Amino acid sequence: MTESRTKTRFAPSPTGMLHVGNLRTALFSWLFSASRDGTFLLRIEDTDQSRSEADYARAIETDLEWLGLNWHEGPGMRGPHGPYLQSERGDIYRNYFDLLEQQQLAYHCFCSEQQLNLSRKSQLAAGQPPRYSGTCLKLTRDEVIARLERGLRPTLRFRVPPGATVMFDDLVRGPQRFETDHIGDFVVRRSDGTPAFFFCNAVDDALMGVTHVLRGEDHLTNTPRQILLLEALGLTAPRYGHIAMIVGSDGTPLSKRHGSFSVHELSEAGYLPDAVINYLARLGHNYDDNSFLSTAALAAQFQLERVGRVPSQFDPAQLMHWQREAVIRSDAVALWEWMGEDVRHIVTEARRDAFFDAVRPNVLFPKDALHWATILFHEPLALNDAAHTIIRNAGAAFFEHAVRALDAHRGDFAALLSDLKQATNARGKALFLPLRAALTGETDGPEMAQLIPLLSIERARRRLQAGINSAGS
Ligand code: GLU
């Protein structure tokens, strides 16, 4: 495999569960590399040990696997550029820190949090954008040594070259231009010795041969810093594209306030992976084809030029639309598994396909399947209030005719209806609804022609007979 092949990556920090916003970034990166028959890499950015948790890293991998977003290189693999957990790459980073120090491209900074805050405040008060004031850049070698001997633990700051301009062509947002005089010297190594985000994120992209980085637009202003750093280290920067964020219905960035949108929560709620993928692929990417597509088809039609620059609004109704589509298209084995053990127990394997044929359009989540399984195969049937009223209004005679018509025509629902129509003079809803109410206890639901064979003639008969009693009572 040559390095000139497109390589994208997803580089989550395992500080929480995977959220739809991050997932959409991962998905776009996955689709883009797949559209070019490229490579997709997963890297876990766990250098901030105080916030990272191994459990979250595993959960992120589980979520990606659930969605079928497989990676060619990543944790658990002995790929050519591993390890893929940043916490295991300390030696690699040390070499580059040494290089920066030897070439005086970085310097020790002893400023305390308090000093930095004060300086930030006074810059803001003077109407200036806050950036590092350069205090420790002025320290002499002896002053640095003296501080180190006193046991002070410095950060390492990258020296941003003054008076330069960083330009790059953003894959999504087009040409970008930043003046280095507006960028303060930034920390590449924390005082505890761990590498800071700007550093390890950029270095790893370069060392791992990533060609295209797609990430949230909140990283846009980080990019000139990372380009400068890679240039200083003599490493090749990837091309960067910044994707507009996802907002809730009120226009603010999607958060807990808008509902539960971790990938795990969606899967627990019964959303199907294909529904989530079809929805998120279109959230900020414009497809001509509005039909339900496989991940491979979504990849084939993915184009960076079609990624929008304005925030996308998360719309639960759209997600529900794709969920419906996914349930309709899901293959029987997957659907059977998804519906859960209780449904499998009640319906049984022998009736599986007839059950699917009847209830699929009425099922969005496993709980709906359980609802219909219980109605169809569980006694006694519970009638809701509306069904009760309809049965009473239809009257006992209606159900006597219905039982007779059922006996005469067995599973032939059209013939049953036509007989019943003649015998009762009922039309339209007055004909259908009492039947539905007596057979299912509900006033809407699956096609009735499919329900009777599924119920069995015997059970249908018992329920119609119960209708005679309820109507008469
Ligand atoms: N670990 C960073 C994050 O989760 C990665 C940002 C990037 O994609 O470059 O925000």
C-alpha cells in the first residue's frame, strides 16, 4: 500500500461516550476514504490522563463496530504506524521534543496558571486578543537552569515565527489565511511531561501518513498552529477540512439539553445502525439520492464539495424517517435478533416470517414488535377504551355474522368481508373497525388480511366470539 493513497482518520479523545457530533465527523472521514478506496485509521488521543478513561476508548470502538465503520489501522492492530493509543507513543514524542529544543524552536515556560490568567485578563481589558505574552522567551539560559534546579517544572512552548502568514486551502471552507503575529507561542508539552493536543495530534497525523483530516470547525484556528509546528519539524502536513457543527432546534450546539444523543443511547433505544448512518451522512452533506442507501453507496456518492459550511440542525423526525426505512429493509435474521428475546419467545421461529410480513410497517423499535407479539399471541386480549366502544356500538349481531363468515371462508379475508358487508350492511370503517377492535384490541395496526392467518382461525374465532359477549354486555 503506498502512502499516496488517501488516508483519513478519526482521533477521538476518550473523555466520554461517543456523541452524534463526533460520530458524524468519523462517518464523513470514513465515507471520504471509502469513496477513494483509501484507508481509514483510528487513533485514540488519550494523553490527558486525568480526563481519559480506557473504558471510554473501548466504548468508542464498540460504537464504531456497531455502525460497521471498520478501520484499517488502529487500536488492537499491529499496523505499520502503531501504537495507535497516544499514551503508548511517549518515546516517539520525546524525539520530536528534543528536536524542537535542540533547534531552539521551543522554550521552557515557567509561568503559573495564575500569571497566565492575569496576563490574559489585562490583554482582554486592553482590547487585544489574548495570547502568550512571551515572558519566558526572554529568560537567559542561566535563568532557566536556576529555575529547573529549584525544582520548577516548566511547560515547553513552541516559538511561533513572527511576521509570517499561514495559508491553507480548507477542504470544506476554501482558502484560509492567518497572521502569525496573532498566534501566541503555544504549549506543546505540559508541565507533567505529557504532550499537548496541538503537538501529538499534528505529529501523529504526519507520522501515520494521514492525507486528509476532517474535523469539527472548532479546530479551525488550531490548524495554522499545527501547520507551523509540522513545518518546523520537517513533517508533511495533511490537508485539513473543517466541518460545521450540529445544532439543536434552537440553533445552539447540540448538547444534552436537546436530548440523549450518545451513540450508545441511540443503540440502546433500538435505532438501527443503517438508520443512524443514513441520517448522519446527510446531516451537512447534500446527496441527490434521497433513497435509503448502504454505507458503500453513501461512500460512492460522497463528495467534499457537497459538505456544507453552515451548521446543520439535528432533526429527530428525520432520524425517525430513516429508522422506518431501515426497519422495512432489514434482513430477517438481523430483525429477529434486534426484536429481542421476549419477542422470539412469544412469536416462535415458525411464525417469524408471517409476523414480519404483518407487523413490519407498524414497528419502529423492538418495543413495538413486543407490543404486537403480545396482542397477536397472548391471552387474554386487553381491549383499549376506544376498541371497547367500537365493539359495543357494532353490536352482538355483527360479531355473530363475523363468526359465521369466518367459518365459511376460513383465511379468505376478502370473502369474509364481502359476506359480512352483505349480512350487516356495514361499510368502510363501520365494517373494518369492529373487526380490528375485536381481533387486536386496538383501533389501528397491521393489515387485517395478514392478521387472521397469523392469529390462526381458531384464535380469530375465539376473539370474534368474545366480541359477541362484549357487545352484548
Ligand atoms: N482528539 C481531538 C478531539 O477529539 C481530535 C481533533 C482532530 O480531529 O484533530 O477533538
